[in-house]
Amino acid sequence: MSKTPHKSGYVSIVGNPNVGKSTLVNALMGKDLTITTPKVQTTRHRILGLINGENYQLVLSDTPGIIQPAYEMQNSMMDFVKESLVDADVLIYMISIEEEETNDEMLLEKIKKAKIPLLVLINKIDISNQKDLEGVVTHWAKVFPTAKIIPISALTGFFVQELLQILLELIPESPPYFPKDQLSDKPERFFVNEAVRKNILQHYDKEVPYAVEVITESFKEEETIIRIRSVILVERNTQKGIIIGHKGEQLKKVGTSARKDLQSFFGKKIHLELFVKVEKNWRSNPKQLKRFGYQN
């Protein structure tokens, strides 16, 4: 009896902000790997999520939402999107049911000309009706005449498992790219940073969450507990005051929520210390962006 060949492939997921790319990755993986919030630009980096089976490894590439960059960090975010198109074996262009256009026509043309399988996922169909959905499908089928158009709901799980099977059929025969016991290409400290940043996005409004970066300076794993020390970086002293809050109450709330998320993620008790520092204009500083992983 011949052995079933092993399949491995990169699936790049791109689209405008807030279309649910990270929610889809989490649904496909069955684990909250990437952070999700109602705010736009929640995802800043390219994050690889690995789905491993006996005879396959699916590498899901979650990318920042497509935007017109306003400063250097956003240029780097769009570089992550373009990079994800280069090594993809399958390309997913994801939209929400309310969308009618993309934020970058040049990138759209590049997607159309891709020589790999292209899936256009229409997400959030749980907030629509059959008649409107049919019109949306017709519209995007004209925009992407060679693509397979698939309505889904990443939030409710509608057609997620069926999508997984479609992706497994499309990826090529190949040995695994990563060790089969890995969940991502990112280290533990990255997920600590993201958990803290997620809770900052949820607890603060306006510009403050977008001026924040998180660096984990210490990650010490013991038998029953992980001891973590992280620093929240902001661009101005006024933002530092807002993050800390009156008598440290706001920072305490962020720490409590992030600790709960991290305990769920790592499956261990977490001791988390948070500090706040000012790094002026870090979002436009190439040296700082390189330090934070936005540039090579």
C-alpha cells in the first residue's frame, strides 16, 4: 500500500481592515492565536499560524489590513502584505458583506494577476440576508472572474471547516516547513506583547492605542507559573499619564485582563508586571521600527 504524500503550503489572507482575517485564522486553528478587537489596524505584523495533521501542514499568513500609509510604521505594515503575496501557494482575498471596494487598486490588480489559486471570501454573512448576499456575490464575481467566491461567517463558524478542506486540497505536496509541534513562527514574548496591546486597544480610545508598542523584557517559565515583565511604550508624556490613569487604576485593569488572556493561552498561572515609558515618535523612527520587528 502506497503512503499518502505529505502536503504543505502557505495560505496568505489579505483584505481591508476589519474584515475578520484574524477571526478566520483563529476559527481555522481552533485557538485564539491572533488578537481581535473592533478597532481597525489591530493586526500590525504578519503572523503565521500552523495547522498540523499527520499528512499536512497548512501555514496561514495573517496580515495587516490594507490601508494608505500615513507614517513609516504603516509603510512597514503594507510591506508585510506585499511580502505575503510572494510566497503564497493559495491566496485569500477577504471582504465583509458591506464592502464594495478595496483600499488599494494597485494591490487589487496584483491579486487579480496572481498565478496561484485565488479564493474571495465574503465574510460576516450572518448580518445579511439571502437577497443582498446574492447581489454581493455577483458583484465580486465580476471583479474577480477567475476566483472562487465563498460566503462565510468566521464569527459563527459557518463554512469554516469546509474552507479548511478546500485549502488542504489546493496546497502542494511538500515536506513540512516548520516543526509539527509548533503553532506559529512567533516566539512566546510576541504573544505576550500582543495580549497586552489587545487590552490597551479595548480599554482606551482615540489615538492612544495606536501610539503604543509593547516590549517584553523578561519571560521566565517555572513549573507552575510564568513570570513576565513587559514595558508599554508611548510617544508622549500625556499618553503615559492616560495609560497609567489615576493612582495606576487604568494600568491595573489592563494588566488584570492581559493576565487572564495569557493564562488561557499558555495554560499556566501568570505573574505579569507592566511599566510605561516614553519613546518619542517611535512610529516614524526607522531604528525603533527595526527594534520592534517592523523592518528587517
